[in-house]
Amino acid sequence: MATHDSQSETIFPPPLVSGNHTFHSVTEAVCSVVEAPPSKGWIASFLVALMGLGILGISVGWLIWEGTGVWGLNQPVSWGLAIVNFVFWVGIGHAGTLISAILFLFRQKWRTSINRFAEAMTIFAVMCALVFPTIHVGRVWLLYWALPIPNQMGMWPNFKSPLLWDVFAVSTYFTVSLLFWFTGLIPDLATLRDRAKSKVAYWAYGIASLGWRGANRHWQNYEKAYLILAGLSAPLVLSVHTIVSFDFAVSVIPGWHTTIFPPYFVAGAIFSGFAMVITLAVPARKIFKLEDFITVRHIENMNKIILTTGMMVGYAYAMEFFIAWYSASEYESYTFVNRAFGPYAWAYWIMVSCNVITPQLFWSKKIRTNMTWSFILSIFVNIGMWFERFVITMSLHRDFLPSAWDYYTPTMWDFGCFIGTFGLFFTLFLLFLKFLPSIAIAEVKGVMPQADPHWEGYGHHGDHGHEAQPAHATADKGGHHG
Amino acid sequence: MAENRIWGLVARFENPATLLHAATGLRDAGYKRYEVWSPFPVHGMDNAMGLKRSIVPWIVLGGGLTGMVGALLLQWWTGAVDYPVMIGGKPFFAFEFATPVTFELSVLLSAFGAVFGMIALNKLPQPFHPLDNIAMFRRVTDDGFFISIEVRDPNFSLVRSRELLESLGGLNVTVVEEGEA
């Protein structure tokens, strides 16, 4: 029976948009979320998110007023929750780019209804990430020293430092993600403009859509630009987490100075990012009644990616141990034994349980197509991946000389900054859900069967005038659509 | 107020199939200054209209090369010429350590090229277009498919162009005036 099902699925792939939708009903379904007055649930969530944002404001304000001493940092643990949170949030962002760029390049059309959503997640996650390098410098008003701006000292940034590479990598990543997102939004903002009831909405969406009207000469440049942005974002996203891992790997700290870090970090980023997409998508599809667009198939596909990358991460954990032993370096071996059995063993085993063990449940089709299970397991992965960064950073607590060892306990201000970024993230995300189309309307229409001029529903194939063009050329040219 | 001059004609089409068919028909009839409007890009429309390839990739290449050369010059000049500082015995300039920043700036300026190049080529932002006067045209961002022909086209004729649009399946063929109504 199972074989039969999977066979028929191969021959007739399930439709990308379920339900009997027309172009107009797609517009209606997505825009009505934006045009309806905010629901009670939205307002309640937004107030909670604003409280989180307030926590961020207070924590950061106090940090800037008083200095980084309010955090639990010490020597040797001079990098605490700030870097943990930074890597955590950057990693979450990566799934958005993966969905929007890499799946686009691989012509995975199922990505179409979740990409807008995931790209928004990327941008907001990177904004949260950027908070930490900004505030951890202590004297935030001197942050411009990290940029090559002529200054009164006549000095320039040190381009040999991975931390400076990070400045360029993350700010480029943020800028390119924002442009990519905005480019995708242009036609949909025009849709909202043309449906606007109030003058304010008409003007706001009108300005933001740049006066887009869907001319084919515009679509031609647009599609080319979109394809190139996808092509640029794909290596960019890999480079960003590679460079983030250089922050650790280029140092000489045992447990950090390893060549496995770049691929291991990238796999972990995809893993955690997809988990976050599930965490956000499962409730959102329910609340906003978008089940026809974010289908069970989407959730299942993402769960498969979580399963795969989770095993890559598990492999990296094992390989780190093996190399620590194989290196015959005392410090290296000790660091890993200490991770698993030392003072931070609790964190290590939380990491292993959440990242390697629980995702194995996704081998079962029942579980990976069940929304409740998907949601719960995605939360586990989020927790596990935060602890992964914590475990890596805590390698610092026992370095070369026992006289220098110490234990790091985050203070309430450390936690305040971390919880606060969730406030920032959800504030932005809720605003996005309310004011922008959370599903790429034009792109979804483009993958519907009736979008194809040669769809069987339109019949009469032969009597078109365009047969002068070779059919292949036509198909190739049109193949850029996502 | 003086009479508005005529900008052209616009016709609505039922679906992407008739739209593609009509675009091909206009191309074959020798029209140049006509435009196809749709809520999403229609497969094969570029060929149907006989459009040349987009030049966005060349702008991107220019941006990428500028980013690459600029990043290398920046790192070399600041580190090895303007204010050399000896750090950990490393060279004042080397391609190895310059690679990450060079890569990032190449990508950044390429992306600027793609987005701003696209916007400039499309002559956006465009706050007003004569078609905004046509009520049915608002559906272009929802489920409407349109073709417009401008007066400036040498083949344009109020009568014959209208007949051609109608014979190609055009509905509600309407005269479009310049300027805001």
C-alpha cells in the first residue's frame, strides 16, 4: 500500500497550493489577513512582545549606563551569553536564506508559500543578532571604530581579525537579505496598494511598491535580478556562518581551533533555522487560516531537512571527540572530556538530547506530518542549538592552567538581554504579519497550474502564433519563475 | 481644463494563454511600443514579445568587480600604506586574510547592482502612469491581464489597433488619455 502511494505521488506530485483557488482567491486569502482589523489574539501577543522589547530596552540601557560588568563575565570566560546569543540568532536567520535562495536555485517550487515568511524571520533574527556585537563592546558610542571610517586617530580597523570579518559578513548578510526580501515584496505591495481602502494605506503601499504595475518589460528585469540575488545569497549564507565560526576557529583555544567548524556551524545554522520556521509556521498557518498554502507537505519537507542536518550536527559532535583524541593534544582531549563530564556536563547533555536524540523521531512519517509533534520537536531543537553555542563558548572556562579556571554564571542582565531579543523578534514579526503579505502572492500565482499559458484547461494548443519560436527556448526562458 | 491627449489603447485578456497569444500577434503585426501587464510573470512572454535579454547581469558584474577591487585596495592601502601596524608578526597585506572581506564586499555591491539596476532599468519609482486612469486596470495586481499599445507606435491607429486587439481576444478595449483624470 505504502509503495503504491509513493509511486502515485511520483507520477502526480501533490499540488503546491491545495483547495480550489483562483488567482483572485489567492489575493483575497493573503490580503485579508493584512486588511482585517487586528484580532484580539494578535493584540495580546503584541503586548507580550512589547513587554519583551521593554526588557531589552532596560537590560541594554543598564548595560550601557553601568558597563559590561553587569554581565557575569570573568577571566577566563570573557565571552559569555553575548556571543552565544549572537551565533544563535544568526543561525536562525540562515534557514530563511536557505529557503529563499538555495531552494529557489534548485527549483524547489514548494518553497514558494513559505519563503516570504522565512525571509522575514531571517531579517528579524539578524537584527536580534546584531544587538549583541553592538552592545558587548561596552562603549557602544565607539562602535564606528569597527568600520573603515577616517577618524581623529588616523587609525584603521585590523583586517587580519576574524571579528572584523564578522562585521563585514553580518552587515552584508543583513543588507542583502533585506534587499532580497524587499525585491520579493514589490509586486505584493502593489497588490495591497490597488486594494487599499484608506488614503494612508494607499500612499504607504504605493510608495513602498515604487509604482509597480506588472509590465512584462519590468518582470523581465525583475526576474533576472531575483535570480541573481538568489545566486548571490546562496554562497553568502554559507560564508556568513563560516566567518562566524572563524571567530572561534582562528583562535588558539582548545575546542575552538578546529577545521570542522565552518561546515559544522553551517549545518547547525540550517538545523536551528528550520526548527524556528516550524515554530513560527505551525501556529501562524492555524491562526491566519493559511493551511492551503503552508500545507502538511511543507512542514514534512522541513522536518526532513531537520532530521538530515540534525544528523550532520551529531556527526560533528562525534568527530570533534575523535579528533580531540586523535590529535594527542592533552589540552584538546581534556576540553572534550570536560565538556561531557565537567561542570557544564548538564549543558552538554541537554545539547545532545535535543539535537541528536529527539529529532530521530522524525523518521516516523506519522510524527513528521503531525503538527503538534512538529511544533514540540522544533522547540527542542531551538533549545538544543542554543545550548550548542553555550557549550562551545564555555570551552573557555577551563583553559591551559588550572590556576586560571573559573565558572561562569550569567546574571539577570545576561538573561534580560537574551529574553529581550525575543521581544524584539516577535514585535517585528507580529508587525510583519499584520502589515505585509506573509505569503508571496505573485509567486504563488506563478506556480499555480492555470498560470501556465499551456495549461490543459485553456485547451487549443496548436493555434497560437508563437510556434515560430522553438518550444524549448520558450520553456527555458520562462523557467526562472519560482 | 484642456482636453487630454490620447496615450494609447488598453485591452483586458481572459487568461495567460490568450495574453501570450495576443502578445505574439502584436509582435507579428510589427508593433514595438506595446506592453503586456500581468499579476505574475507569464512563461514565454519575453519570446512572445521578442524582447532582448535583460542587461541586469552586466550591472551586477560591474558592481561585483567594483566591490572586489575596492575591498582589496581598501585593505592594502589602510594596512600596508597609510598606517602599517605590526600585529602578531603577520604581513601588512596578504590575499589570505583579505579574502573574507573581499568576498563580502563583492557580494554586497553585486546585490546593489541587481536591485538598484533593476529599479533603474524599470524607471521606478513611477508614481503615475496613464493606465492608472482606467478603473479595470487596478486588477493587474490581482487577476487582470492587459495589453496596451501607445500612440507613439508607428503602426498605431485608433481604429485598426483596436480591431487587432479585439481580433486577438482583447476585451473592454479602452482609450487611455495622458495626464491625471
